Amino acid sequence: MKWIKRIVLGLVIAVAVLGIASWIFVKSQMTHHTVSGTPEAIKPSGDRLLDSLRRGVEYLKIHQEPDGEFSAGLLDPKPAFTAMVVDTLARCPDRYDEKHEFVARAVKAIVSHQQPDGGIYTPTLGVGNYCTSVSIMALSTMKNPAYEGVIKRARRYVTGVQQPDGGTGYNPTSRSDLSNTLMSVEALKAAGLDENSEAFKRAAAFASLCQNNAETNKMEFAAVVNDGGFVYRPGESKAGEVKVRGRVGYKSYGLMSYAGLVVFLWAGVGRDDPRVTSAFRWVQNNWTLEENRNLKDAGLYYYYLTMAKALRAYGRRRIKTSDGVVHDWAQELADKIVSLQKPDGSWANTNSQWFENDSILVTAYTVRTLSICHEVLKAKDPKSDK
């Protein structure tokens, strides 16, 4: 009888462990409470892009949680998702700030996550650099002197987690990658760090190590592909590897190639620098809005956002691609995104990689992208480009 009791006890324990594991898995997914009501209808402005953008904003508004956050999962990377929404709302043409009650609550939620080390993150998840960087961006848009101390401590945290190679990872002990390095550079730029700072120079040096450019990157893999594009980190690409005459290289892909370009530009590297000229040549040779080049639809909407940031920073509205076609990138990108909007005003990817099946996150990405396009399109006549 004892062995039967042991078996039963073992089964009970196994079921309990499985139940707890399942509960943690479910809670670790991006979660949002059920929303009552529908997005508020907007008054047509006659500007298709602006109307699309505003419909996205209305979708975001109704998904705020009671605690001010824009996500509710137990292990969501808070406060990054809330900060992403705040940053998007503050930078859109209608400029939402703390005069709007829902923004004030979201900002309060972000600040509540600041840790003793200055980082703004939830310790249980451990993606301190990512969360802190996005939080700095959001808080900087408020232009509120009350947050100067918060931002200063957060900035010190971000510079402190920079690795010896100049890059940054998700947290102080993570390996550097180009995606997190981009986040850090954008955050430090938003926080007012001088572009001549050593932190920016080191970030540009790390980006160089991720570029498939044999002229400026002497790591062996760079000469194998040698197309001017970028990989996730030296020796790793989400697009996989390639072998040429026994040598191993790593495929450049869209998201990281635009990330590398914008890191260089934000870090003060000039357009005539060979690293930038080869990166822009990659853009000309690989222009597409149909996929995240070499990754298909994985990370597609973050690809669009990073593309917009990079091309605006480059400062040229028209791109002549390798087939001789001239593209007005801001107009084409805006048109593509508007065409993908859902009836409720949201956007979401069918590919769940990097949380892109989450409509709150992706709508925040997309409204931000449209805001950049709108700004560029209103700035000047493309005929003035050189």
C-alpha cells in the first residue's frame, strides 16, 4: 500500500508543478485586461496619414490599466511597454503630455519602477537596460523639471551597464547586442548626453564590430558577406550564417542594418564616413517594405520604426535604389502602414516573434513611425533633396 501512496503523492506533486508552471507561463505572456467600450471616432481631417495615426492613438487610450500601465502581465517587461506608449503619444502631432490625465497616470507608473541603482525596471524580469532606456525616452518628452533627478540617475545606470566592447545588452551581465545598443544610444541622446561623449564613441565602435564591412571591420566574418549591412552581434545573426570557401559569415538583415546606421548617425559619425556610406549602400541595395529583409515578417513593425528613425537621421527623403527607382521613403512607408491598419484602429503582426502579435505594443510602434513620416512629409519639398 505504501508504494501506491507514493505513486499518488508523486502524481499530485507532478500535477501541482505542472499547474504552477502553466500559470507562470500564462502570466508571463503579454496580458491586457478586457476593455469595455470602443475607440472614440475621430473627425476626418482630410489627411489620410494623420487620420490613421489618430485612430491608432484612440485605440491605445482605451487599453490603459487601472494602475496606469499599458500591460498587465505578471512578468511583462514593465515599465518598457508603458513607456513605449507614452513616448509615442508625446511625439505624435497632437503632443499628449501630463495635462492629459491618462498620460500623467502612465508617467507616475513609470517613475514608480525606479530602483536604488537608478535603473527603471522590474527586478524579477531582469531586462534593466531595455526598460530603463525606453523610460528615459518617455520621461524626457515630458519636459518636466520634476523628473530631472529621475532621468539623471537613469542615465547614469545606462552608461554604467555599457560593456567593455562599447555595446550594451538587456542587463548589466548580458552580452552586448546591436538592438540594445541602439536603445541605449537613443536614451542617452534623449537625456541630453553630449554627442562627443565617450559613451557614444564606444557605442559606434561596437556597431562597427557588427557591420559586414571588410574595410572597417577586421573581424574575419565581415569579409565573407561584406555588403555593408549589420548583424545582431559579432558572430551572430538572427538571419543565420553563410559559408563561402570554408569561411563562415553572418547574413545582414533589415532591422539591424537600419539600427547600425542610426547608431552611427546619432553617435556623431558623419555621412561621408565609410561605415555610413556602406550602410546606406546596403539600404539602396535592399530597399523593401514587404519584409524585414532576410527575416520575412519577424519583427516587421519594429523594422518599420527603426527604418524611419534611421532615414530621418540620414536626412534624405528620396532614395535611389540599385534598380534605378527613386523612392520617397516617408510617403511610401506611411502608405504601407496605413494599408495594414485594422478596422478598430490597431496594428498587429501575425508573427508573434518579439511580442509583435500584441496590438498595444505594435500600435505604439506604428503610431510612432507614422509620426516620423508625418514630420518628414511636412518639413520640405522632396525636390530640395540633394
